[in-house]
Amino acid sequence: MKIKPHIKSIFIFLLTFLLGAQTTYAKTKVILPQNEVVILVEQNQNAITLEKVVQPNIGFLKEKTKFVVVQGVSAQNCCNFSEGVVGGLANAVGSSKFGKSFINSLNGFSDDIASLASKQGLSIDDFKLLQQKRYDVMTPLEQANINTIRNSIPLPDGNTILQKAIPKTDIQKYLDGTYNQIGGFVTTAKDAKHLTSFDDIYTGMRLDYPNSAYSLSDGSCGVIRYKTTTPNATVPKLPEVAGDAPYTGNGFTGGNNGKLGVPEWKTPYNTPTDGAELWEVASDGSETLRAVFNAAQNKFIAVP
């Protein structure tokens, strides 16, 4: 979140007014609801400490963090706040680029499949059954239908937000710098937006493959949403790209238990562009921002 100069001036005035007006209360609260930030200013002290509290579901902070100290001016507890203080607050608050609310605003596969399927004379349920079939056992008509639907999905480019699911155990490897690239089987974030929880991701992306590192008992998994300059994405299809079931080789994951799958892409392991986000997605559908990629340091930086 960036605060423009005139907004900063208003904010400075508001803080100064509230602090000056307080004569009977021990504490002044200024709340910025859009980012759930609370500034607590204790009175009747020589030093006044501003503390930032961000709710845990934002994932930015798990507890209060003191970030600036401002000296009291008089018995009326009036304080002067410089633009630097307010600017520091703006930078400290931060906000994600690829959170669930933003991804849900994008048009994706789940929005288009009814129309795409109907053009092939299929219902959504027909398609869900078709997506589960391996490409090498489909009839020629089934292959033609699924090829037409798959070919309607545009190739990712440098502006596409890709999404990679990772096991919960791999989250720490990105946090400690062991891993800093992303690739293999991926999808686009908008095409996976209907998979809102870890259980959905596990079922819709068929993460129950042999020797899988994923387990529903973990209660969560990692999801990296990122862009990369040259995705070099291809559609994984049989027989060119082999694999054991539940891999379908038809260009889609074989969503199970009635879940719509996702269009699959296969990419080399690429370095993400600055600002890629690593989220932890829980079984209840909540997600927590765990790290953001810093291109200058070539690593994911953990969010406190």
C-alpha cells in the first residue's frame, strides 16, 4: 500500500488531532480498516511508541511489531508526526499482489468450461468424466473433443500468473533458500481458482500419485503464485510425456470426487520475477502469505 503525499498530510493531521484531543483516555486508537492495521498511542508517557498489529490471516505479521518512537511534546500529549513516519507506516503495512480475492476476480477455466464443453456437445459432468480418462485409451472422438477444448486455452507468457502446488514439507526449503526456482507440472492461478482449499487442490490436481509427498493429514500445502519472463510452457500429453495414473496425459488433471480438474502445463525450472508469492493453503480454505520472492537477493524472503 502506498500513501500519496496529500493522503499522508491528512493522516498526519488526523493523528495529531486525535492525540491532542485525548485528555481523559489512556490510549488513542487509529484504525485503517482496509489493511486491518491498528496504531496504539499510549499517553502520559515521555516516549510514545507506535505499534502495528496486522491480523494473522493477512499473513504479514503474527504479533505487534514496534516500528517507530515519537517523543511527546507537552502535557496535552500532542505529538508531531513527520512524513517519514507515515511513509514508514505505508511501507510496513504492505499488501499481497496474488491473494485469493485478486485471483478470484480473474476469468478462468471454471468460468469458461460450460461454454467450451457445450460446443463439443458435452455437459460439465460429461467433461468431468472425460478429463479422468487417459489420453491413450480415449476414442478418436473423445481425443478430438478434449484436444479442441485444451487448444482453446492460451499459452502462458511473461504476464501470466502461474501457480505451482508444493508439499508442506517443501515450504521450508523455499524459506531457507534451498529452492529458488519453480517448474515441472504447473497451472495458471486463474484456472485453479475453483480449488479453494488444500483438500480441493489435493483432489482436483490429483496429488495422490504414487509415492506422493502430499498427505491430507498435513492439513495444508504450499502454493506459489508467480510470473516468469519466459515460461516455455508446453501441454503434457501422452505419449510424448509419460507418467503413471492418475496422470492422464490429456492436458488436464483428472479431478476426482466430482472436482473439476485444471489445465496442466509443463515448464522448465525457471526463476520467478520479483514479487512472486508463496502461500500456505489450509484444509479449511484459509491461506497465509509465507514469503515473497526478492529478485535482487534471488530468494524468497519470509514474511514475519
